[in-house]
Amino acid sequence: MTKKILVVDDEYYMHRLMQHHLLRAGYSMVTARNGREALEKAAGEAPDLVIMDVMMAEMDGLTALKQLKETKATSEIPVIMITASAHFVTRQESESSGAAGFFTKPFSPTQLLLEIKRLLPEPVAP
């Protein structure tokens, strides 16, 4: 079964970049433009993983991450945070809020796909 990934970023080019790499790797993708939209999509679409930017308008990624982790229906979804800020405190806050991974822009799409595969391993046949 195809794994569904929710990509949350307010930059159109990031949606296109992620679409290119995720679809080629065999994942399906849903998008959101801010944290508030991410919470709605996570509840309605039940993604297997979320990739979310930290800095966005309306609701930032850290606030959305905390709410995802506090909500029973979405608390187990792994979240990878991405940011243009290489600030140590941002990484620390992301991890303490429940992020499963953290990348700083620019990042290697290959490294991101490796992290996704680590978090969403293929089921082993019986």
C-alpha cells in the first residue's frame, strides 16, 4: 500500500520539489500551506508521515507540531521538521515537542528520503 505524506510549507517551490522526489520514490502526497491547514489535513487525510516547515504564516510549524502530538488521532504520526534557520534552539524545541527528524534548508533530498524510509519501513512479508 502506498504511504501518504503530508507536506506543509508556505513556499510553492517546496511543494514542487517534494512532489518530484516523493512521487518518484513511490509515495503519495497531500499538501498544506500553513500549520492550521496542516491540522485539518492530518485529521482528514490520515497521512503516514508529515514533513513541515517551521516558519509559516497563520500558524507556525512548531505550534502545529505540538497540537498534532497532543491530539489522540494524530499523536502517533511521525513529523519531520524543516527550516531555513539553523538555530540550535529551533532544533531542540522541535525534538522536545515530538519531531522524529529535523532538516535545515537547503537539505539533501536523498538524505530526506533515507529518513522517510527509516520512519516508514516497508512491511516484511510473512
